[in-house]
Amino acid sequence: MKRIALLALSSVLIGVSDAQGAQGPPLTREALQLLSQRFRFFLVIEPTANKPLRYIYADYAQHLHVFAVKDGKSVPEWDSVGLGSPITSLVVKDVDADGKLDILVSTQKGRVVDYDGTDYHLAFENMLRTFSTITCMVTYNLDDDPQDEVLFLADGRLQVFDGLSRREEWSTTETYGGTMLLVANVDDDPQPEIIFNTGVVIDSRFRNVDFTIAGGFTARMSLLDMDGDGIPELISETPDFPLRIWDLRHRREIY
């Protein structure tokens, strides 16, 4: 079933002609953005001075694929080697503040891999610091230096690496588990909090558990300032799809 779905997606993206040879409408940024909103392993890469609009996705066979959009059609640009286990996170961002995009990937069997977003060479892999499994990864500038930190849940513990030096800055000694992380300032202090979908909230400055929401936030979370006070609320999706909205500043569910 996954193979059939992937083939169907590829047919839409590559713009396959119908039986009469007629071409469909041009592939647009808006259409790609719609896909990126629905699928977390499908990302749009905005144009740069040297590159056109591109998109990247991870397939079921543990590869990454990059396509360029030229004249309204998909043109294959790069395929990664097999990553050895399912991909658990995909980030496209200038993580090390060198002016070039990074393609950062984590895998189920504990790999963190960084490809150069311009020529796709392998820029980094965590060969010296190994883990059994990584469930999720995000990037965020926690300390206001030029580069981001790379945060990931490895073997149940939060690991924080510097995006430039690629060295570990700190990690938790306790295991908190989880399959999703968010980072945002959700209370009245100046520093951001690190939010686990298990309900654990860690203060990024003092590196301790700030509080825990009993029952957690389930698998899917997002952030949005619902009331315009400058502090985002957390929206979580329950297994049967109704939403829950949380005011984490006051540690309670609202709406």
C-alpha cells in the first residue's frame, strides 16, 4: 500500500501526461506548500540566488529525494544513499549560520546526518557520539549566538548539540521519551521552553523540568498565539482527532 501511495504521489509531482498526451497545470509553490502542510517528511526549499524552487521528501525505502521545479515541472536533482533505517526527522535550514542551507536528518537507528543544501555532499554525521535510536529532532537558537542548536531525543534523553561545532552542549540525565519536540517561549520568562509531547516542559536556560502536564499532549502538537498576547498556545491532536488547546503559561487547558 505504501508503494502504491508513493507512486501516486510521484505521478502527481512529476506531472505525468494523461492517455491523450495532454499536460496538467504547471506545478506551483502553492501546491507544494499544501503537501508540506500535510506531510512532515515533505518540505519546500525556497529559491536562492543559485537554485530554483525545490522540494525534498523522504521515502519508505529510507532515501531522500530532491526535485527542482523548472517550467512548472519536476526535475530530479539529487537522491541520497540509503540511510539504513526509517527517517524520524527532516529539517532544511541554515543551522550553522554559514549562509547555506543544511539538510539535517535523524533516523530510527540513531544517526544524525547533515547534507550540504547546495551540492548535497555529506557535511556531518554523528560518528563519535552514537545512539540506539532517535525519535525526533528540531533546531532552535537557544543562546542567541549566530547558529542554531540541534535538539533531539536519543534513547529517551534530550541531547543538545551546537549547530556550528557539532559538539554536545548538554543533555538530560533523566529519560523523558516522546516522539515530538517543540521549542518556544510559552511563559513569562525571557528564555524559550522545550516541550515534549509526553507533557514534559524543560526550561532551556536552567535545563531543568519546569513542569509536567499529566497525560501529555499525544503525538501531534503545534503552536499558535490564539489570543494575541504574544505568547503562543499549544494545540494538540487526540487520537480520534478532536483538538485540545493549552495555555502553558498558566498550565491549563483552555477553549
